Amino acid sequence: MTATTQSPAELVQRFVKLMGDKQYEEALKLVAEDCEYMNGPMPTLRGPAAIRAALKPFFDATVSNELIFRRIGVDGSVVFSERLD
């Protein structure tokens, strides 16, 4: 994560919203090189380039995205979220 006054949960929510809005460059500015992104059955993604490579094709194929957070938990800098996409 980059330096910010946002909590880790707020940062993740902002990242997901920006990705859903297809604002990839802005979203990826929030991602540190050592960030690990895990999503269900996908392999763990590390760093902005890997996250972009995996998620951009998913979002590009959609007309619009509604990403609803059902639950979010935080332990230090680790964030777990349950979403409806």
C-alpha cells in the first residue's frame, strides 16, 4: 500500500471501486510492489503488474460493475472482504 491516511479497509474499498469503474491506473497507484491479492480459486497475485494482468480483462469484458461489500475484516495491514460482484 502507498502512504495514506485511509484505513486499510477504506483503501481496499477504494481500490475495488476504482477497478470496477475501470480506472485501472488510479486503482493500481494504491497497490505496493509487495502487495498480495488473493481472490477465491485464483492464484495469489503479487504487485500491481500481476493484479492488473489478472483483473483488467475481467473488468474490460463488463459493461458496468456493481461491487457490494458484505463483510470486511482487518488484521493490521491484512484485509479480508466478502463481496458480491
